[in-house]
Amino acid sequence: MTPTVTRRTLAGLAGAFAMPGLVRADAAWPERQVRLVVPFGAGGAVDTLSRIVGNAFGAHANGQTLVVENRSGAGGTIAGQAVAQARPDGYTLMMADVGANAIGRVLQPGLAYDPATAFTPIIHLVNLPIVIIVPATSPVRTLDDLVAQARARADGITYASPGVGHVSHLAAELLARRAGVKFTAVHYRSGADVLRSVIANETAFSFPSVSTALPFVREEKVRAIAIGTPRPVPALPGVPAVSARYEGFEAMTWHGISAPAGMDPALAARINAVFRAIITNAEVKSAVETRQAAEVIAGSPADFAALVAGDIAKWTPVIRDGNIRAE
């Protein structure tokens, strides 16, 4: 983590807390319906997570309703801009994502808001592990096999990505840097198209979420060879971590709750407590672990701010060195 990026992001959070005219915390929050803006369309992993959380909201939040509002487009930054411009009163929140809430300005230099300073991080809810998959017919059975295949070709090998700047895209580029080989991204419109590409052997591999890949792994249409996080994934027993070969490698999708900058820390703490109770509830925790192979995190607003700062530091050189632009 580069100190300048870390200080900038954490200073942005501290500055948001110190702004004049802060909305003061109300111990009764919420007293009315709360809007949760989701940066992608209905049906995907983040939408599923949002609706699981939303269904449990009332039981932990004075019986109030959490309304999920899908605002997709521009890698999540349309939703990000909408939330960044809202009042920090606790009634507009965002299901945070790495693009909209961390690296959006690096990918889109002309972005109208700066994710490092535009939000109050509330809570890191979950990590969704990602996994390298290859076609079932591929001779590749290990990460070393994949790297050797890329090294044997002057132009490297292709991989399927669900879009520029997606974690699946950046993780593959980070792996190429660590392994000293060339991978060429083929970008598709959706995760379904990515899986179709790998199954049909149109691309050599992909790096999707475990929850996306798991049904196809179980049907033996693709083969899982390495996990992006250093921790094992119970749904994929025996599949090693990339970090076992390339020390320190870690890539994952994460989601949490963010609010507009300028929120009173006491209100942020109250909202954190509500969502912590939701995500650690036995039924909710089981649902996200079973349906999404998720790792439940919880934690403090400061913990979430540190995660965001760390991802800005990690992905910025990958994006800049690879001349990756989402515009």
C-alpha cells in the first residue's frame, strides 16, 4: 500500500467527518424508508446480496424498509455519482463496489467525483472470492501449466473478461505482471458471455467469481485451477490459492455499505451496527455463504476505509502501467 494513497483516502474520510453542517446522528435511525443504490442491474451477484440484506433489514432497523434501487452503467459510477451528491442523512446508502467506490477515477480520469473522498465508508460486508477457470477440454490443470502455455507463445494467450476495469480483468493483468507473461483480454458484455466463451474454448481462461463459476465447475464444463484469495474456499476443496505460487497475490470482489461524505461519525456508527447485525445474523450469513461462496467480514468504518485505500494503492499501478481506461 503506498503511503500517499492511503493518507489521501483516510484524510478524505476524516475531512468528511469534519465538514461544517454535518447531519447529526439520531439514535432512532431509521425513522423512514432507506434507499440502497446498487451500481449494477438486477440478477447479478451484488443485486442478490443487496436483496438478501434488504429482506433482513426491517428486523434490525425499527421495522423500516430498505428499498433496492438498481442504477447500472459506466462501471458503477453512475450510481456512485448519484450517491456522492446525496445528503449524508442516512437515507441514501450505496452497496459499494471497487469501481464506483475506489478505482473509478483511475479508470476514468474525467469522472465527476473522486471515490477516495466522496463517500463515508460504513461497513465492509463480504468478500466474494474469484477463481481461475479453464475449459474442461484444456490440457491446463495447474497455474504453472497456464503460465507455461502463455510463455510458450510470443503473443501470449487470451482470457475472457466481463468488462474493462472489472476485478476479473484487473486480477488477470496483475497475474500477468507477477508471472512475467502476456495475457490479452477479450471483453464481453456479461458474466454469462464470459462463461460461454471459456466453455466453448474461445478463450484460454477467465477469473470470475466463485459463485458465477461454481455451477459450471460442478457440471465439469470448466476446470478450477487457482483461487484469487489466500484463504481456502470450502466450495472448491483442494483448489490452491494463486498466492501459493506468487506470494502476496490477492484479488477478490468485495461489497459493503457506503454513504455520502460528510456524515456524522455517530450516525455512521449506528448504521454500521445495523448492517453488522444483519450480515452476521445466522440466517443471512448462511445464505450469502451458501449462495455466493461469500466470506462475511463486518468490521468498523475505519476498517472499510483502509480496504478502499489498499485497493486504490494495489490497482492504480496495474491500471496505469497497462494503460487501462474505461472511457
